[in-house]
Amino acid sequence: MMETPYILSAKGITKTFPGVQALENVDFSLKRGEVHALMGENGAGKSTLIKCLTGVEQPDKGTIEFDGAAVVVHSPQHAQEIGIATVYQEVNLCTNISVAENVMLGHEPKGVLGNISWKKMNEQAAQSLSKLGVAIDVTKPLGIYSVAIQQMVAITRALEFQSAKVLILDEPTSSLDAHETKQLFDVMRKLKSEGIGIVFITHFLDQVYEVTDRITVLRNGRYVGTFETSSLPRVKLIANMLGRSVSDLDDLSRSKQKVTKVEAGQAVLETKEMGKANYLEPTDLCLQKNEVVGLAGLLGSGRTELANLIFGIETPDTGELLINGKKVTSFSPLDSLKNGIALCPEDRKAAGIVGDLTIRENIILALQARYGWFKFIPLQKQYEIADRYIKLLGIVTPSPDQLTKNLSGGNQQKVILARWLATDPQVLILDEPTRGIDVGAKTEIQKLVLDLAGQGKSCIFISSELEEVLRCSHRVMVLRDHKLVAEFGEEVDDQTIMHTMAGDL
Amino acid sequence: MWNRIKLFLLNNGTLLFTILIFVVGYFICGRIYPAMQKPQVFFNLFINNASLLLLAIGMTFVVISNGIDLSVASMLALTTVASAALLKANVNPYVIMPLMLVMGISFGAFQGFIIQRLKVEAFVVTLMGSFFCRGMAYIISLTSVTITDPVYKSLGLQKVLIPGFGKTYVYLYSVVAIIVFLAAIYIAKYTRFGRTMYAIGNNEQSARLMGLPVERTRILVYAFSGFCSSLGGIAFSLALLSGYGQYAPTMEMDAIASVVMGGTLLTGGVGNVIGTLFGVLINGTIVSVLQFNGTLSSWWTRIGVGVLTLLFIGIQMLFQLGGKKKAS
Amino acid sequence: MKKSNLFDKFRHSRLFWPLMALTILLIFDAFYAPSFFKIGVLNGHLYGNLIDVLNDGAPLAIVAIGMTLVIATGGVDLSVGAVIAISAAMGAVLINPALGNQLITNDILTADRTNTPLGLIVLADIAAGTLCGLWNGLLVSRVRIQPMVATLILMVAGRGIAQLITNGQIMTIYYTPYFWFGNGFILGLPVSIYIVALVFVIAWLLVRKTSIGLFIESVGINSRSTHYSGISEKNVKLFAYTFCGFCGSIAGLILSSYVHSCDANNIGLAYELDAILSVVIGGTLMAGGRFSMASSILGAMIIWTFTLTMYTIGIPANTLLAAKAVLVMVVILLYSDQVRGLINRLGTKKGGSNVESN
């Protein structure tokens, strides 16, 4: 019998959660030595499929064949035993124990007494890490290293000691910078040449076209198709993912022209040499009425830090912050709220939504914070406010009494936006408002930003996607290494910005 | 070289601080109460606190794996009563002791099972376990039961001389506690079980995805704590030669306080058994100071332990801040 | 159809499970201890086991109200037992007529009078307890110590402080007006019931008629998001712990009044544990978030109904502890998602087969 080219193939996978059909009759097959992108909007079923393949969930129906034999994957542990390794976006390692342990635990070298041999463990771990070009002190706790390093450690663990034949990378690049991403791709190519099948999940189209061989697209829990990357144009891919045309995007460039010209005058918000030691270098930023200023820069370049300082999450120790020309003296989210500043934070789940509260409660939260403890917004008023913003922002939900955690990412983002719009802010800081949400919702949020600017509000727009920053902003400021390095007008192109971000110019 | 020392200090800061507090504290007390300078008085700490040490060792493991076990003191009390009652019924003492250990282990494992499988708060489960054990102890006997068994008597009074200190001695059960202590150090550092315990304490989800045996480890941790408690109970009944349901009424809190003073974080994932030993010794020192003074009232023990716990938490926080700064 | 909807709504309400548990207990009583339901009138006061449940359970119910708020913020307060002792000690010492450097004779000590006005005594009680709560709150919210550890400190030290206040004595109280809180009657019902009602109403108004309740739930669910929304999560926590201390002090007042004395070592012993259990039985998650104070009061009532049931049917007191542990464990297991999932699955299977047979 001829050996099949497929290392892993799943057929007819169906999975239902209470109230949700997460996967319906989905097929997926992975060849040996290929990088296979799994694409789809949020809620398309990518993560559920991964969970079924790795034993985190059990499919209701369908079969999985691994290495030519039918298998039932009981648990993540079982998946690893048979050779399916997974590296998640949020690195699932333990930050308190050493790097070496994180690589080796479960396969640790034994000493004479059956004890763990720390010396051997450290040596082996350092050696395996160096294969991926990582040279760090493996005896230190993992937590002190960057996410990129942690991810490399996770991959090392997956490869070296589980002799993985299939490697699943679930959005590994979303927190990596360009250099680290390149390093990761080198590693992926190397593994590919060794015959390992790689499933690669990402939101970055560029990366898909750079590194993958084939693409499988899912939509709403259904299988759309599997394509050769080289023969699938981007537009086609997006169309497949969305199940509709992409002409929505065209509307946007038109709406930008609708925005009234920004007039120089009293700045709504101005920072003068504002900074904080070990956090952000002194920075000057000036925001006019009706203006959208984009902040571009890599993760950790200082863009989130700048937003946090303005909003009072952290207190600056140099310089000053002026709102409408008045100096701000005390820094806290509540002070900012009263000054008409709003922040939609980068980490939506951890710092944005309050998952177990209803949509209504989430929406009125900031407004209520402004009113204080004793001026309780009457229930009827709460519903009015919630209904108004649900309609205004097109939040998809059967009722304002739904728990926010049950909404999709895009709708959650809209709830946070609603929370801040309800306080009628002058300045809206949006930190990665479109990360991890589907293309449709992305477009709507971009549109909304421009609409708001048209209505006399000012925005600071932070995003990793240059295209998006350019599309939404009147001016773009670029940060690098915790420092503001350049400022561009509307007519700048993404190449220039990219080079500035990278520090080539 | 200096850098390495600095790093060592930073990494083991809380532990070293605990040891320092103990040494300095004991030294000062020794100056005030010269009787405390006698080696025997020092070794009495190991005699008087053998049970607490055993309980605290089990507790350390539980806390490192991000749990809590409030049933330890009650298990100790139950063990004393159960063994005293069995001895009264003329059961062979060498049968009783393993039986008690089996009881402790299986009860601990049962608690671990409910916590891990049925996802009930450890706090609640072990609290109920605590009530249950004490209740069972009262069902066995409402009053104190004396032990007259010759084997228990001789074991309880079996002195072990400390080499190099002349006539200075500890009792056999102190030695057992020290052996368990050493074994616990080994288990925590050199076995997969031990390291998995740390991993779970930091992030259970990650530990599971790393393919580590989370369920088994957690159940074993509670079983170990049950083992330590029943062993502590045997030591207690050897020391007092009686069994009583009211013994060690708040010892679980003393054990937790010792663990915290020893630098183990109640949030799990960080800590070690050596620190716990010194936590127990500090606790014991306060008690002996009160005994030597005679005029100080007993409630100062409680206030003292409370204040010290607060102090140690402050120190831990300082070291954590220091560590974070270093990393960034 | 509508009826089943209403039932469904009730079934999913927070009060359903505690009420079910209480009902089962009472049904049990109806069969095995019918005398449990007897309510008589003596000297114009109602008496009987049900009244005792309310009266004896009152301090626990009050503590449970405070504990609910603390647990809802994602914390826990282990010090309530110690707070009860401190506030009781405060009251007992102030009542003691020996205060004020008089020559102490037995007559003076046991006299039914005091040098401190009753109002002041009550205020001092409450102030002491509330201060303890404030201390806990400051440690948790400002110093950022984990709640369990922060309150453990006062739990360990608190009884020592109480003994310090009473100088290690068991203080017997002879001042009769003070007894009213734990033994008095209004309209035939014990005063303590009215105190519970009063505390509950205060708490309810404070929490549900202001935004504090929403903020507490929000902090319990996601403290960081709450902070980012402009809410001072520190002050919210501070409030919860302080209020819990306040509740503890009221419980201390009732308890010391009830037993006519203050034994710093034993008064309110294990109340922190019973209070946490009441909250858990009431269905508020230990992780924090959504809470219901009424359910927690029900939880306290369940604990006391069970205790008194055991007494009534003559189960020896020494087995009570073990039996209580088993009962509560069963109740808690019924709450566990795992076990409930199992029950629900059985239920739906049954439902499914019914449909088929139709």
C-alpha cells in the first residue's frame, strides 16, 4: 500500500456547543512537509477545529486520521504523545519555573536515583534552543523573557521532546516584531524541510503569502475550501473568508474625504515633553478638534505606553499634559474620564469588557463611574442608553441583557466603544481597536472613527496594521524604542512609515 | 562574582531574610533570656514543633500548587483520638500507625479528588473536611483518651542524642519530622511530581497544555498533605500520650502562617520547604519566649505571629518589586 | 406555557437552589421532627424552633451580608470571627463599671449598671469592628496584599487583641439593658430579627440603590477593566471590607448580649467559616462577581435550621459537626457545575424520552 502524502486528515468534523453550531462537517488535511494556513474570520471555527485536533474538545461527529491510521484524540497530552504539538498565541508555559524546565518538563533527564538531573536538563535545553537560534540563560524563570522568546521556547518544547510530526501555530506572530517574525519563518521553513506538517493560523495576509503552501478557509463553522496559496489571489481569499465582496472597503476612502478639514486652533489635547522613566521618553503630541492622529510603531515601541500616560493608567514623571490648554494635575482613569478622554485598551478581554456583566451594564459603566457612587442611573435610562448605542454601532445581540462574554470579538469592541461614547468624550484613544476581529467589523469600526472625527471629536488611533492607520488618520506619528521619532501628514505612504518604524531612515 | 552574589541574594531574598530574622531574633532572645542559649532549649524547638513542622510541610506543597488545606489540624486531632481509642481496644500499635497514615492519605486524596474533578473550591472542601474530621473525633470520644500502651510510651520517650552536643537530645518523632522535611526538599526539587506542582501553581491551564499530569499531581499533593497531617497526629499522640478531639484547635492557621513566613506565596507557584522550616522555628521561638518570660500574656503570641506575617509579606513584596525592576 | 416560563425564571434565579435546600430540610423536619414547627406564645413572645432558627441565626446572617460583598469583589474575609471578638470585648470592657479607677469590689463588678451610656457602648462596638474592616480594606486595596493573607493577619492577631482589651479575662456582663439586643422582643419577635432586617435594608439601599452594587460586581468579574473604566476599584474594595467589619461588629454586639459575656477566645468562633459557607450555599461564587445578599441570608438560615434539626431529633451534639460537614458538602456538590451538568443531562434525557413516548 502506498503511503499517503497526508500526515493528518480530518473528515466531517462536527461540533456543537450549547446554542452554537461551532463546526459543521469540516474537512481538513495536512501534508507532510507543508505549511498550511487556516483562515477565517473570528467565529469561523478555526480555534474549535484546532481544539478538536488537539484533544481539548471532542468532536461530536467525524474522523481524524493521523499518520495513516484513524485516531481518537482524548486529551492534549494524548495529542502530544502521538505527535501533534501546539503553540498558542498566549504562550501556554509556566512563567515561574526556569526556561529549561519549560522545555524539558515531562521528559526531564534522570540522574542515578531517578532524580531530575538539573545539569543535564540545563545543557540539553540550551542546546535545543540554540538550534532555533535562541541563546539565553535557561536557568532563569521564563517570565522575565519577552513573549517572542517564550514562543520560541514553546516551539522548542513541542519539537524537541515530543518528536512532533505536526506543529500547530495558533497566531504566533501577533505579538512578534518583524525581526522575530522572520526568525520564526526561518524556523518554520527548516522544519518543513524536515518533513513536519505545520498548521499556521494568522490574521496577517502578507505572512500567509510569504510562508504557506496551501490555505484552508472556514466560514461560520463550515468548510469553504482548500487552495494552493500560489494560485489564490488575495481578493479571492478575502472574498472566501467574508463570503461577500470587498467593495465595503472602497466606501471608506470616500468617507475620509467627507471629513471637514482640520483647522489649526486651540489644541484639544497637548503633551509637552511628557514621559516617564523606563516607560516613555518625553513626547510632544498635539491633537486638534476633528482630527485623527495615527500612532504607528511596533509592539513595545511606546504607542500603548503613550496612550496609558495620557489616560492616567500610569502617571508621567516629566513634562505636562494639557487639555483644552489647561494643565492636568492628577492622573487616573477617573480624572481622564472627567476631562473627556476615553481609552479603548489594547487588551480587550483583560482590560476592556467585564464579561459577566450584561451589555447594558458594560455600556453604562464609565458613565456611571463619572456620576459617582450615589447618583445611580435609573434602570429605564440605562436601557435607553444601551439601546441607543446598540442601534448606533450595530451591535448584534438579541437583547441588552445578554452577557458580554457571549458576544463575538467585534461586538465586544463595539460595546467598549459604546461605553466611552456614552460619556461623550472629546478625545477618544483607540488602542488596536480592530485586532482579532473580523474584516467586516473592522471596516465598521474604521468608518465609525472617521464619523466621530466629523462630529467634532478627536481621536488617537493606534494599530499594527499600517494600511488601517493610513486610511483613518490625518497625521501619522511613528514611535520606536519608547520614543516619538517622526511625524507625517496625510499623504505619506506605507513604505516610508515602515522604514521609519524599522529605523532605516 | 559580586554580580552572582547579588543575583543569588535577589533570587533567594525572602528565604535568606526569613533565616536572618530567625537567627537575629533568636540571638536577641538569647541575650534577654540566657536560658535560651542552652543548646537543649534550641533543640526543644524541634521537639515542641515536630507536629507543626509536619503539617506545615504538607501545607507548603498544597500552597505551592495554588491550593489550601484547612483540614490538617483536624486530621491531626482525629488521628490522636483514633489511635488512642484503637490502643484502648488492644489493637497492635504497629498496625495502628500504618492504618492512621492510610487514613490520612486516603482522606487527603479524596479531598483532592473533589477539588480537582468536581471543581469545588479547595478552601470550601478542606474546610468541610476539617469539620468532618473534628466531628468524627468527637464521635469517637468526647473526652481525652489517655494512652497507656507500652510501645507508644517507649516510642514517645525515645531520645535521640544530638552528636557533638553532649547530652542534648531530641525525641524520635522530631527526627521523623526532619526526615520528612529532607524528603520534601528532594521531592520538590528533584522529581517530576515536585516540578509539576510548581507548574500547576503558576498556571494550571498551561501545565495541562504542556501535557503534565495535572489531575494526578493535584490529588497526590492533597494526599501528601493528608499523610503529613496523620503523621503529625501520630507524633502528637506520642508526645502527649493521649488523644483528644480538641487538640491543636487552630494549628492549620499556624501552619499557614509558617508557610507564609517561609516565603511561599499564597498565590501558588513560588516557595520552598526550607523557608517553611524557619517559619515554624520563628513561630516556636515566640512561644518559648513567652514561656521564659512568664509575665507576658499568651495573647502576645497571636499578635506577634500576626505582626510577623505582615512584616514578611511586606518583605516579599519588596523583593518582588526588586525582581521586576531587575527584569525590565 | 406561561406558567412554565415563570417557573423557569424562578429556577434560574439565585434564590432557587437555597430555597430548595431549605424546603428539603423542612420537609425532612415535618416527618422526623414535627415539633420543629410548633410555635407557642410565652409571656407574649413567640417561641419555638423556627423562631430559634431566626434568633440564633441572626448574627450569622448579618455577617453573611458583609461577607457576600467581600466575596463578590473576588476577596474573602477570614477575620470576621476575630472582629466579633474585638467588638464584643470592646462592649464588655466599656460596660464594666470598674472602669474609672474605682475600688473594685464584687458588688460593683456584678452590679446591674454601667458608667458608660448604652449609646456610647454600641457606638464603640461598631467603631471597633468597622475600624478592623477598614484595616483589612486598606491592606487589600492600598497595600495590595491578597485578601486571604491580609485578613488572615487579623484573624490570627485579632483574638489576641480582643484578649488584650479584656486583659485575658472572660468578661461577664451584668448590665441588663445590654441584653436587649440578643434577648429582647418587639411585637413578639426577637429583636435580633429586626436588627438583621435593618442591616439588610441598609445594605440593600447602599448597594442596590446606588451604583456600588454594580461596581462591586464589576470589580469581582474583572478588576482591571473596571479600573480602566474610571472606577476606583480600590475604594470599592475598601468599602466592601469596611462594611464587612461593620457587620461583624453588629454580630459581636448581638452575640455578647445573647450570652451575657465576652470570652475573647471563643465568641464568634468559626464564624468566618460559617459565613463563607452561607455565601457559598447562597450561590455567590467564591471567584467574585454576581451576588445576592438575600440568598446568603437564606444560606445562614439553612445552616441554623440544620443545626437545630439535629438537636431536635436528638442527634448527639458531638456528631453534629461531622453531619454538618457532610450536609454542606452535598449542597456544595449540587452547585458544582460538574455535578449539575450530570443532573441536567439526566434531566434532558428523561425529557427527551418523554417526548418520544408522546
